[in-house]
Amino acid sequence: MKIKVLFVSMVVALIAFCLFLSGCANSTANLQRETAREIGGNLRPSDVEVSNINRGALEVTWQATTPKGAYDCFADDMLRRINCVPVKNADNPAPAASNKKKRR
């Protein structure tokens, strides 16, 4: 009986530890660093302000504001696959693709 109680308590401790590690993986500092890396262009993590962080079981979403504009970002729970999409609005127009043909 004591072995069963010991086993159950070890499993509970392991689950708690895993949840703790997953919470650390997407801390604000990590989101800033990974957002700066994803957007690129010599952007420092300190230049990135993250907000509206929504942590799910399998993914995390957030909004980022940088000197380059605002972005909607999402990634898996361990921040391995990150995607940031520019937000288009009146205050932050996304860079428009040029339709002009180059003259020679």
C-alpha cells in the first residue's frame, strides 16, 4: 500500500514539474526575445512590448508592439514555431507591396 501511495505522489510531482517548465517556456521575456528574432531587422527584445498573452494547453498567442509596427503572434506551447503577422490599421499601416514595374 505504501508503494502505491509513493508512486502516485511521484506522478503528481512529475506532472506539477512539467507544468512549471511549460509556464517558464513562454514567459514575457521569452516572448519578447522570440518576437524580436521572428520579426528580425536588428530588433532588440527590449524594443518589443507584448500584451494580451493567452496561454493554452498547446499554443500561446500574444500581441506585440515594436518600432516597426504592431503584430499578432502565435506559437506552440514551447515557442518552437513562431509566426507574427503585421496588424493593419489606421495607426499602423502595413508596408504595401509595390505594384510598380521597374524601369530600365
